[in-house]
Amino acid sequence: MFTHQPSLNSLDSSEARLGNAPGPESKALLKPPTLRSVAEHAQAPKTPHSIPIKLEPLKVACSSCNLRELCLPVGLSPVDLEQLDKLVGTRRQVSRGDTLFRSGDVFQSLFAVRTGFFKTCVSSEDGRDQVTGFQMAGELLGLDGISTDRHSCDAVALEDSQVCVIPFDQLEELSREFVDLQRQFHKIMSREIVRDHGVMLLLGSMRAEERLAAFLLNLTQRLHARGFSSAALVLRMTREEIGSYLGLKLETVSRTFSKFQDEGFLEVKQRHLRILDQAGLQRLVNSSSCE
């Protein structure tokens, strides 16, 4: 998911959006979490710009979710987990291409990705979209809205996805009572800052080949942490979206993928990728610190 280079983990919540065929070790991760019904938060507030999103009047139990070690509950005690279970509101289904929230929408909740993948993007004054990140299962969306009480980017589902809704005002209140929860939330926010620093270095000092190699290596690390294969990837984003995130033109991204295949780093079949020489990609990334 480099002396003078960011660790690949520093790009965690912003790298690529993919789905792999899970290996045998991933079956436990893919088991659906236990659900409990709730009456509160059964209908999300709509804003003028929001696309209607289907809600399910079911509550996700963080204590039973197989993604808890990757999400907000990581490291919490059983008592804290029980309180967090009471906080998490509903699940939302977001269809591919629909928005979870848009820039300018009122900020009310954070969203933990349970299944699927998202991209976040901002629009320039001339109408161009700039991809700012890719989020997968176990990662949080909506942190951008905390400072101004309004979202500053769009969150778009790259495939049919599901998120857990975490009302922020209740999260703040609960964090005052449970120090471990507050500490974990601070860690998540700090990780976002470190990720931004890594992206700045990636865009500012790396050549096209190094950017794409770092991007793919980070993806494999993040997917492996979720029980998926660290070699076989299925990209859900387009080449154009990868280029937007990495600051590269579409032609450059396509040409670099072809170059990697010719040099034996990976095998490419449309959106299906197989990493053949992970060490070679790592050496390519490491070379950026020697120049």
C-alpha cells in the first residue's frame, strides 16, 4: 500500500482501487459480519447534490466484523467495542458510479468501507476532475469534512459497495469517554497526513516508471493485509484515473504498463494484472533516492 522516500504504507488510504481473487488465507476475511437491527439513522439526510443511496435498517457489530483490525476499532478493548457497536448507525449500499457524498455537502458522518472501492476527487474551475485517492475495505471516508463541516471532495463508488455510517457528533462524544478510541482516531488522522507527504514526494521527485511502481506495490501491500493475493490484481479504476492520481497523462500510463510487461515486471490483460517481479519493482522505486 525509501531513505528520502515515503514508505509504501504512507500512501495507504490513497492508492488504487482493486479487487483480487482471494487466496485460501482470505476466506475468513470475506465472511460477512454479524448484523443487528436499529431504529435510529434509518434514513440519511439528503442534500441538493446527493444521489439517493439505498439504506438498510441494520446495524453492523464492529466487535464481530472481520475488518475490525483494519478499521476504527483496531486495538479497542471489549468494553470500548461494545460502546462503538451502539454508535455505528446503518449500512449504505452505493452502486457503481454513484456518489457517497459530494463537495459542498454538509458533513455529518464518517464512512467505513465494508465492501467495494471508492475514489475521491476534486473538480477544478474549468471542470476537470483530479483524483485524490482510492479507498478500499477497512478504510475511512469523510475526514475531509471535519474542519469546515462540509465535504471538500466527491466520493464515488468504483464498484457496487457498502459502507458503515459513523455519526461524527456521537463519535466525538464517545471519544471523550474512551481514551483508546480517541487515540485510534488520532492515529487514523495522522496516517492521512503522512500519506499526503508521501504523495507529495511521489509527484514531486519520481519519474513515471517509479510512480507507477510505487503505486502498484502499495496496492499489493494493502490487499495482502486484507487476505488477498499479493501478486494477482484486478484494477477497478481506469488508466485515466490512475494517471490523474499520479500526475501522468493517459498515454504515459499505458506506455509504462507496456514497458513493465516487456521487461518482465508484470503481466497485463486489460484490468487483470499479475506481478511477476515484485523485487524488481521495489528496486525501481528505491532508485529514486539515489538520483
